[in-house]
Amino acid sequence: MESITLESFFQERVEENERLFTKEEIKQIQRHKVCMHKVYLLGLINGKDCYGKNKILD
């Protein structure tokens, strides 16, 4: 199995959903990467708690 870093995983999610963000929002995300990673992880953990591991991480 390929090793994936949090940073690369997060960056892929932003790029896949780039149309959801304005250019200014993308700049803010890039400037505040550490905070954004934490927010993303909180959402992932909360989603897992709400919907179960198999629904979020499959």
C-alpha cells in the first residue's frame, strides 16, 4: 500500500474541489495549511463518528 501524507491528501481534496473556492480562499488555505489540516481532520473524525468508519474511509 502506498504511503500518503496528510499534506498530500489534503492538497488532493482541495484540488479536486477547486471550483468550490475563490482564488482568495485558495490563497487563505495555502497561508493557513496547519489550521486547515486540523479543521479537515475534525470534519473527517466527526463524519466517521456520525456515519461509521466504512462510509467515510472506504
